[in-house]
Amino acid sequence: MSDIRVLIVDDSPTVCSIIKQGLSRAAGIEVIGTAPNPFVARDMIVNDPPDVVTLDIEMPRMDGLTFLRKLMKHFPLPVLVVSSLTADGSQKAMEALACGAVGVIEKDLSDKKRNEFMLDLVRGVRSAAQAKVKRASFSKNRTASNQTSNTLPAISAPGDMVLAIGSSTGGTEALARILEKMPANSPATVIVQHIPAGFTAQLANRLDGLSAMTVREAVNGEFLQQGTALFAPGDQHFLLVRMGKRLKVELRSGPRVSGHKPSVDILFRSVAKAAGSNAIGVILTGMGKDGAQSLLEMRNQGAFTIAQDEESCVVYGMPREAAEIGAVEKIVPLAKIPRLVCDVASAGVRA
């Protein structure tokens, strides 16, 4: 298998040097060049297309978002955004994901965080290299005002039902396509999306504007509510625990599980234990195995389990792993998942 060929686009020579050195030490990755701005990057891409582009979105002459939009329209490639964790940086990172970037990595080159940054970047590059990128994919930003007609009708689901979703590479836009169709009285929803700490709140805020549901970051100790979708914060594990007839959120620290924090396995396993057959599990696009074994545990406890199909996935990794071990009852295209969830919920889980 040939090495993953990476082009680094960043206006800082220091950042380019650090990223190049770090990626070059990783097995199976080759840095084929660095570009100080999108104009140089454009010529390099045309002359020698890389497998993956790492892209700074705050650059002079042409900002990264403008370049990304042009790239996705004319020469689509897997793009991994490397963004500073500022209010403006996180907002632009979410816009980049909506425009077709396959992932975002927090740019933190401090002595304390540099090793973690490089580990996340290497993992991100390997995941991005497997991504299927379509021309002008997700290039049109959605707004709350144009989503009303997409929302499915209200459902007659039990108020204590739980919808648990796990996703990774390509998942931010997959989640947008699901949540924008879910009605306001959808089952209480809990979500783990592999994304760096600090970006989750911005992602939830964006999706809240698209959905009839309330979408936000989870708060430790709160109880689930019908019509509310809660995201795991980017640096904490997300669990559900039963308190009498209600389900409560627990956010915990600790090591990565299945290579991630938050981990889909941690969430799904807790849902299997706390909600049993009164749950629906959905596993979406992403690389690796996170969520596969625990989705099987959900199914074994009577939950209805769904996987996104290969054709609609950006990376068909997590759904494939789940399907191969018998964890999935239905494999369907992304566009059909909201309707299936509503139908199953209305039927009382067991459709």
C-alpha cells in the first residue's frame, strides 16, 4: 500500500515545519509539499494532486474557506481543517465542515499540547485518506429558515424513549441531515461526534438552528427531555444512568476508549444498560470500530439498531464493523434514517 500523500497549506513557516516533521515521522504518511497561501496550493494541487490537504482557514490574500469552496467545486479532495480554538476560529471550522471538509483538528502547538495535537493530526490524516469526497459536496450552507418544509410530522412516541447516535469522519453533515428532519417531539437524543474539545458547542449551536428540536451540549447531571438532542462535550465521556423512571446525564473524564474521548462505545453501552429495549441506536459514517460492539449490546438488550449504508457514508468504517458482528437490524441510506427512526419510535421501538 502506497503512502498517504499530504499537502500542508498554512501561511506560518513555523507551523508548516512542525506539521511536516510530525507527519513525516508517522508510518505510511508522506508530506509532498507545503504552501504558504491558497494560490500556491492551487498550482501544487493541479500539478501533483495529494491524497489529503491540511488547511489553515485564517490566511492572507485568500482565506481558507474561500479556497475550500473553490476546491470542492472544481477539484474535490479530502481536506482536514487545522483551526485555532477561538470564537471566530471555531465558527469558521463549522462552516468549513458544512462546505465539505472531512474533519477539523484544533491547532495547539504549545509544549503541553503539541504531542496530542500531532497524534490527532496523524489520526485525522489517515481517516481523511479513506474519505469519499464528491464535487461541491455540502457546499450550500443550510439555514434555519429554509428547513421548515423538511421537518417530518410530529410522532406519537413514548416520552421516555431514547435515540442514541454515534458518528465520526463526515458525521457533522450527516447529523445535520438527520436533525433537520426530526420533529420537535422526537425522542430524547444523545450524540457522540468525534470532534476536538471546544468545537462541540459551536457544532450544537449550528445544528440547533437547523432543527425543530433543541440541540445543545450536554450538562452533567441533567435529565433527558423529549425533543432535546444533547451532544457529548469534545473532551468528556458521555453516559446515561437511570434515576427511578428518568435518565440522567453523567459526564466523566478518563482515558480514551476505542481511541476516542468521547467514545461512542461508552455512550451506547450506558444506553443498553439504562434504557434497554426503549432505545434506538444509530451508527453513522466514520473510521474505526468505535460503537460497533456496544451497538451489539444495545441490540441484545432489545433496542432497534440502524447503520448508515456504504454509499452515503464519507467513510464506511464504523457502520461496516457494526454490521459485520451482527449489531445492526437495518442498513439504510442517510436520507432514510430520519423517517425510519420516527416510524420505529411511533411503533414503540419494535417495528
